[in-house]
Amino acid sequence: MTTIPEPNDILAGLREAGHHDLPDVDIRVGASVLDGAIADVRAMPGTPEPVIISDGGPYRAREIPVVERLAEQLGGCPVIQLGTGMVRADEDTVERAVNAVGAQRLLISVGAGTLTDIAKVAAQRTGSRHVAVQTACSINGFIADRSVLVIAGAKRTVVSRWPDMLIADSDIITAAPPRMNLAGVGDLSTVPNAVAEWQLASWLGHGPAYDAAVVEQVLAAMPALPSLAQAARDAEPGGLADLARLLAGSGLSMGIVGSTAPASGNEHAVSHLLEMALAQRQAPGAPHGMQVTVATRLALRVWQLVDSAISSGAQIQVPDEPSRRDATELAFAELGAKTVEECWTGYSAKRNWLLEHQADVEAMIADWDGFTATLTLPTPEQFDEVSHASGLPTRAKDLGAGYDEGLLFWALRNSHLLRERISIVDLADLLGVWSDDTARSIVADAEKG
């Protein structure tokens, strides 16, 4: 039986191992924990005036509306509703939230992952305390001091603020749509690929240094994903509480490292591009955790492409600036000039770094077998076993209307141009094997099921 780590135990273990500057987050997971948590917050000396921020979703616990119940418990405090069940974390919405919250409040967020991302930024900018009420087990980012915002049309991860308290009340989470809770299983399923890409970048000296202790307990819990998926489908309180704990543990790893690298690799870049394209079309998207599961199936095949290229003696060559500038403009032209510039800023910084460290990349290629021996990366077939057992999507059409092979190809083909992070697709590009044909072939192979 796989043990699901308690987030507080993860923190305690890291402290004993000598990690410093760990977050002081009060994590409450389980049945009917909301009322006691709010009472404890209110009893703290010097608690600021409360304000609730919500995305307008119909969140309930035992058929009682959560937002209305909280407002009553907090003396009829104001409620800021940013949407009607869905919000977009763009610059205008964030600014609206900051202005509405005001300075130094007790900010209680009730909503999905995007709303929580906005609230974490608002708490940071207003100097407010923040209690995050998790309304589904949809993502691992409820707790991390990182938020994903839309800046100049591009998805960007920015530093925000740790919540002072995270509340994952299974009374609330069991009332969420099963698909949203299953999305959290999907988000966790991508961790092995993300960690492998983190190891790749760290081996080269790019980004945060790899720290196995931060992710080892989350990786060890991967065999539990099918049973957690069953709990999501059955709305089983104990299993969903375990899912919330594992998601929190994954979220902690990102904040502790100071980067999303422990849980976000190329599959997240693909997902971000899918979301950006659908937003441009004003079309609804699938849950984030569903998208990244499909994208992980593609990333694992890129690893195989890189293995084959290195075995065939492919050599490293950093692409020239004019060709990559043209590629970025062509890839993102339909998203607008601001998005093109935002993406180029991130990619060009990465290209310049790779140019300066080409010798390090060549050294990695020379010792590729030694490097890959350090990885715990599943094969596509092993990943599919877990995905099928968990009932996760595997192909574009599984994500719903608006998704097809063409969109998936576009997102995969251009995923390395989105941001500064180094991924396995960057390595394929450096080896000269990344092209329209190879990306299409990978998508076609994955779409077979």
C-alpha cells in the first residue's frame, strides 16, 4: 500500500535535513475542517478585517453555500466576486482584485486554481494575510508561492505569496465535479517528466539546483494515482483528502525550490499554449490537469527522439538568432504582437544562455547514458498504464470540442519558444532533430491511443 505523505511531515523532514527558509503554512485537510480553521484565524490577536474573494462558483458543503456561510461567520464581511464561475488571471483582473481588497486585510479566497492564483498576488501586493479555501483537487498550485498569470497574452509564472493557511475540506471537495478532482490526478501524473527535465536543466547549470529530497515523497506516491482517481470519480472523502495532501506536497516542492521546475516541464508549456490559443478563439478549455496529461504523452516521446538522435551521433548546434526570431513570430502571430514580444524575450534569453554554455551541453551529450541513469522517467507505455488505470485522457479529442491534432501539433512544435525554461524539446532542437515532421509524427503516434 502506497503511503500518502502529510504536507506538514514533508516540511518537518526537510527541516531535519537542514533546509532553511521553509514556509510557515498552516495546512488543514480533512472532513469539516473549515469552521474550526476560520474560528482559529479569527481568534488570532491582531487579525485584520476580513474580505472574501470568489470566482462565483456554486461551491457547497453539505448543500450549504460556502461563500454565504463564510460571510455570515465573519460578521457579514464583504464578498468580492470576480466572475460567474470562471475568471481569467490577466493583468486587468489582478488589478481589479488588488483595488477591491485594499490594504492589510484578512483575505479569504474561495475558488478554483485560477482564482487562488489571483488571490495570492493580491495578498502579496496589499500586505494581506491569506486563507485559501480549496474548492476542488484540480491542481497542485493552491499552496505554492507562485501564480500563473496572463501577461501580454502569454502564460507566465510569477512570484506571489504563500497562503498563511490552506483549507482542503473534503465536505467541499466531494461536491466538486468529478472531472475537476480527476484533473488533480492528471496534474500529479506529470511530475516524473517535470522532475526529469528539472534534472536535465540542473545538470547543465540552468535554473535551480536539483534537490531530490524535495520531490522524493511525491514521486514515491505515484503508484497511488489510480486509486486516487477512483476516489475522484466516486467522490470518496478519504481518498480525496489523500489527493489534496499529495497535491499540497507537490505544491510545496515548487515554493521551496523557488521554481515550478519540480512539477512543471514541457507538458505544462504545451498546456499553456493550448490555453492561450483557446482564449484567443474565446473557446472553453479542458481542465489544466487533463491537458498536461495528454501533453506528457508527447514529452515522453520527445525523450525517445533525443535518445535516438544521440545514439545516431547527432551533434549540438545552437540555432541562430534570426531564424528563431522568425520562428517565434510565425508561431505566435495570431496571438498578437505583444505576445510575440513576450515569448521572444523569454526564448532569446534561453538561446543566449545555451550559446554561452554550449560546451556544457556537449559534455552532457557525451555522457548521456550516465545522465539518463539518474532519471526515474517512465516510458510512454508505462505512463499509459497509469493513465488508462486512472481514466485520464490520452488524445486531443478526449479533451473536448476545440481540440484536435492540429492544435496539439502547434502547441508541441512551438513549446520551446514560449519561455526561458530548458526542456527536452530544447535538447531535440539543439540536436537538429526538431522539425514539423518530427512533431507531427510524435502527435500522430500518441493519437493512436
